[in-house]
Amino acid sequence: MPEFRSRILGTGLGVPSKVLTNNDLAKIVETSDEWIRTRTGIRERRVIDRDKGESLSSLGVQAALEALQRSGRKPEDIDLTICCTATPDTIMPISASRIAGGLGALRSGAMDVNAACSGYVTGLHVADGLIRS
């Protein structure tokens, strides 16, 4: 019996459009750009802009479309959509279903994996295990 192996064929990303600088944070909490930069190196971060219709799922769709394009695959090639997040748009329906629907991967199964900071690695492990089985 042949052994099935998993591999990454393409990657993609979705980035929120709204920029939140350290100076913006200093207006909300007692801090400064200098304090944050010297301790963390962070100058700005990205935040979902709900006024522009951004959500975890919309960023997931952007990332998945880019990964599909880079891999030469189509949404109908997807068997399972896995979304790894501790901050879903909603509890139900799950974010993976929203992403699969946004891609047009209507025959894809879908599941969310909530493993906090280790979600990405856990999601890869789950996907690899399912492919191998």
C-alpha cells in the first residue's frame, strides 16, 4: 500500500488595512512610542477594519486565494478547509466554513482548530494526520 505524504504547495496571506501605531495606542493607554519600541521593537500593528467589511474570514479567503494561485490549484480541488484561530468571527458558523464558502469550495469539509499560539503547528499536524490516514 502506498504511503501518502503531505506537503505545502502554496502559501498566501491576508493583511488588515487599518494601521494602529504606537502613538495611536498612547492616546488610549498610558504608554509611548519610545517605551513600546525599546522593549518590543514594534512600531505598528494591523487591525481588522469592520467598516471596510474586513473579518478573520475575509482575510482567510484572501490568503487561501493567494495560496491556491501559487500552487496552481482551484477551489474545487480543496477537500478540507482548516482554519486555525483563537479569535473566530463567530462561534457558529465556524470560520473555516465561511472561508470555504468565500472561495467557492462548496464540496470542501471544514473545521476550526483552536489551539491559541500553537494553532498553526497544530493545524498542520491535523492536516498531515488526515492526509496520511
